[in-house]
Amino acid sequence: MALAAASCAILASAPAQYLGRQQDDLLYLIGAQSLLEGRFRLLTVPGTPPLYMIGPGFPALLAPIALAARENWWVYQAFCALALAAAPWLIWYWLKRRLPGPEATLVAALFALSPLVLSQAGTVMSEGPFLLAALGLLVSSEKKRENAASALLLFATQVRTAAVCLIPGAISRALQKRRWKQAAITCAPTLVGMILWSLWSRAAAGSSQQKVEELGAAYAGGVDRLPAVIYENAIYYLGSWGQSFLPTAWSNLAPLAGLALAVAALKGALKIWRKDNWEPALWILASTALLHLAWPWQYERYLIMPLPLLLWCLAEGLGRNARPVLAALLCVQIAFQSRPWLLHDHAWNEPELARTYDWMRRSTGPSDIVSSVMYVRDGFLSARPALPLPPSADSVSLYGTLKSRKVRFVLWQDGLELGLSLDATSVVRAQLGRVDAALGDATMFRLVHEEPAEHARVYELL
């Protein structure tokens, strides 16, 4: 009954975000529809460039839905909501041999009613399939089904690049028993798949693989930025977890609350480690933590996959107090953070640039090309062809590049959230600052519309 209620909570929160808010959701939809045409291209962008910025796994999973649903977007959202709603059952199934029944159910419920999860309910993102693949891999490892674990690892890494953090867990038992050949066989399909995708995406982009380029740009100032990135990411993720159990007004205490939870979880992890230092879930949790502490982008959704593992460690760390503490955490989580998502009383129901998009649809022609930073999202929601806003040193180079691409309008949004660690000093933010300054050149760009409440402006090229 409790598990059914947990799944229903996820379904009730869907769709938690308007379609296009994260932009990647549109890329997945476009990728799925493109695969039906026998190609992998960005169909909504003039020139239909190769879609090298996302992996093919999730679009391939969505392709059968695209065949039936076409542009009925709610069908895709329903599929993703159902995938995430299945997670509490699989979490409970995996935990029932590790925790007493009530504690396993409480962990599954805490996961399902977490704002981190509810805020992604029904979004066309890969979190649900990625989590199910990770849990399936853990179950397969426990049941010694190496072929299943190998297949799930391949699937997960094609769905999400971050799934490389599953590799240590997939081979930990083989390493424990010094079965080197089995470890190699488990990883081989994944490594081949990643190499093939990397070669294709690099050739399609005409440069290095995009993730490598992003990492290089983020650390352009040197690896001496790494400690600062780790520190900021740690504060961010501790705060995100801690805020799940606090009133919004107490957000300044969120990192401390997250730290308290993390200390208890670490105590539990050490307890598990002493019993079995080859436990696959611990290896996955450790590699996930290392990856996202060093990765110079930060999003709350990155916590969804490791959240069940963290909650398991937390339960172990609480020991005999696990049941009452987990129950109390569930109550305060529902009271302070779950309700807005369950009642759809939040700001993500509607696009933050709704009035700007409405003006674009009314005041520009269907063939007028728009350029913006979030060009896939902005083009989709304004129903106009769109191109990325190129980095430029000055107004002359920006104007020349846009003119050569037949762009007529530029949509600019101040304070755009990009999820960058060390945002203020990042290379990307500096580039955007130069573009913003270039748009102020009235000899080349004319301000034709402004929405101060949305922090948005539209410029026309003269």
C-alpha cells in the first residue's frame, strides 16, 4: 500500500515542469523523431546539424513512442513519469534483504516523496531509465547474472554519459574474486559503445567530443580551479539534500542539514564497508560522488540516481534509531517540500519567458530565424527556427556571424541559469558578458521588445 502511494505521488506530480524548460528534454524528443527517419539530427534547427550533444540511448528508447505518439507530447511525459514511478518498487525489492521491511519501505517512500524526485516527475529526461538501469545492475550483480549486468551497463552509458560511475560496481565482485576475464567481458560492450559514440560525435561536431570540450572550457583557467569546484559542488549538493527536509524560509540552514545527513550516511557506509568492502552499491556511490564533485556543472537531478544508496547508508548509520528518524524525515519532507509539487503550486508550470514567446509568435514571421543561448527551447516555444548564439569578442564579429547565418532576431535573457560551478568566474559567463555588451551596439542591433519582469529582450539586426 505504501509503495503504491509513493508511486502515485510521483504520477500526481507529473508533469512537474513545462516541456522545454531543461532544453535537453527537447533534444531527446527531437532525437527520437530523427531516428525514425534513419538519421540523428537536430531537425528543428536550420540546416539540421548532427545531434552530437546527447547520447543516442534515451532517444532510441523513446523512438517506439515517437512512432505512435508523434507530437502528442503528453505521451512521452507519461512514459517518463511511469518509469520514475516504478523506482520505489525496485528500491524496496533491492533493499528488502538489507534492511527490515518497515525501514526498506520508508527509504522507498522518502525517495519517492523527495522534492528532488517530484520536481522531475514526467519530465522527458533520462533520470528515470538511468536509475532503473542502475538498480537493475545492482540486483543482477547480487544474483550473479553477469550478462544482464553487462547489458544494463551498456544501456545506462548510452542513456547517460555519467553512467560511467556504474562501472566500478558492475565489476567489483569479479575483482574481489580476481576474475579478470569476467570483469573485462562485463565492460567490453560498454567500452566499445562509448568509443563508437565518441568517434561519431567527434566527427559530427568537426572537433573533439563535446563533453571533453565542455570540461576543457570549464577548466580553462587550469586544474587549480578543481578544489574550488569541489567545494562549491559539495555545498550545493549538501544544500539540495538538506533543503528537502526544511521550510523554504530556513534555506540558509540547508547545507548544515545536508552535512548532518551526509555524516550519518558516511557512518552507515563505513559500517557496510567493514562488513563487505566489495559491496557494488558503495563502489557506485563513491564513484558518483567523485564524478559530480569534480564535474563543473551542478544540477539537483544529479542526486536522483544516488539518492536510494544515500538513504540506505543513512538508515544503516542511524542503526536502532532508523525507523523513527526515517519516519520523522518523511513527515517533515511531506510537510515542507513535497506539497508544492503534489499540488502543482510552483513556478515551473509555465515558461518564465511566456510573454516574450507570445510577442515572438505575434510580431515575427514564421521563417524569421532567432538566435539565443537556449536556442532549442526558445525556438520550440516561440514556434520559430532558431540557432545558437555564437561567442563573439565584439559587436562587429557577432553581427557578421549572425548575418551570415540569416538570423533576424536575437533573444536575450539576463541571469540565465546554466548550472555552472564557479559561475561568476567561468569562461562561459565571460563569453556571455561579451555578447551582452555587443548587443548594446545600436548601430547594428535595435531593441524591439523588452519584458523587464522576465529579464528578457529581443533585438533585431539592422
